[in-house]
Amino acid sequence: MKFLLGLMWLMHWLPLPVLGRIGTGMGSLLFMVLRKRREIALTNLRMCMPELSEAQRVVLARQHFQSYSRSVWERAILWWAPKARLRRLIHVEPGVPLAQIEGRPTILLCPHFVCLDVAGMAVMLELNVCSMYVPQKNVVFDEVLRKGRARFRPVKLFSRKEGVKPIIRAMRENLPYFMLPDMDFGDKDAAFVPFFGIPAATLTAPGRLAAATGAQVIPVVATFLPNYTGWKVRFYPAWEDYPGDDIVESARRMNAFIEERVREAPAEYFWTHKRFKTRPPGEPSPYEKK
């Protein structure tokens, strides 16, 4: 791992088009080698995009591996490049809404697109945040990841074991909460609501946190710019009348929003995650071998 991180440090000096193309090429190789992850991606795509042919889904899955690999190698720039270079490469639309964020508790809701670290960097170039963090198994990589994400500003990181109380306290201290809401963490504090028409165990935490703190929810999505020219980070308008009186409906609304964004950049969503692993009672996992 130290060798790999040292190589990444050296590669952050490369022009982005060169580094990005290296990542894309590595992704093509990983698509062939990582059979289990490839099958997870294809299973997700069969469920979510039945309108595509199998050949089209294979092409999309390969593009996803290329995008994911590219995003990993491009993190070298996020972790070690100077601030001026980052500002040149990260294009924020319409701009980080600083005045709006500073005015009230805020949840920055960031779905799992491969460039989510770019979204986090765009925010942390401008203000302090708090977030939830899952420690990495490799201690060296965990340290580099933490330092890379917090090298310009301190970031308050909480584990899932701590629950929501420290997050609520931080939000009441005017720290926006950078939240990654769309992974399958089991059926605890979750509801089965549609995602691409498939019941998916979906965290109700965004709605519950917004209700408990009076927070506004501002979605933010990061994607690649064309031709390896950088990244686009888009901040969407704060959701109106959210979460409302029905927490399950607020989760449904969130999934519908994420689905719309996925259809805009389908290769860049995190398809190798077992999004439908947790099933309603009596329903088998789609990832089990038949």
C-alpha cells in the first residue's frame, strides 16, 4: 500500500488528461479481472435498466469500471495538488451557496457518484463541515485518506456507532453535515422504497435529521467534465417542504431525485455496491448464486 500511495503521489504531478486516461485504462483491465464486482454491477443494471439490452449493460458496466478507476487515480490531485490547481479544475455550478448554508442548519446530500470526493473538496475549499466516516481496513491508507480530505480545513468525522446525537450537536453549531445517503446499511432505520422501481432499503436519516434540526437539504453531485478537463460540481436548490409529515415519503422523494441524476450520468454511479442486498421478508438476495 505504501508503494501504491507513493506512486499516486508521483502521479499527481501529471496533467489531468494523462492521469485520467491512465485511470480509464486501468478500469478496462479491472473490468476483466474483478469478476465478482463485475457481476454485481451487471446485476444492478439488469434490475435498474431492463430497457437496455445485455450488450448495452455490459458496455455501461465497463464504462463504470473505467470511471471508478479514473476517480481513484485522480484523487492524487485532490490529496496533494495546490489549492490554485484544484480551483482551476473544479467547476462549481452555480457556486457553493455560502450565504444560504451559513443561515441555518444544512444537510449537504451527496449521492454515491464516483466523483463524490470532488464534491467534498469543493465544499471544504470554502467552509468547515462534519460527516460520517467508515475507517478503512488498511491503516496507512486510512491516514492518507483522512489527511487528504481535511488538508485545507478541519473536518469533524463521526462513526455510525456514535449515532446521530454528535451530528445534531455539530449541526446546531452551524457545521453543515456532508451526507452520503444511498447505500444499503440493512433494515435498521431504513424503509423499503422504490429505487428504479425496485424496493430498496433506504436510510430515513436525512428526513429524520432535517425534522430534528430544522435543517435544509441541499443536494450536491459531482461528475466528470468532458475530455478530461476537470470536474463539475452542481449544487441543487434546497428541497422545499422537506421532510414533510411522512418520513417514508421523504425517503421515496430522495430516491426519485437520485434516480434522475443517475440517468444523467449512468456510468458514474456506484454500481458495484450491493444496493439491493437487504430484501423485504421472504425475498431472496439478487446477488446470491442460483
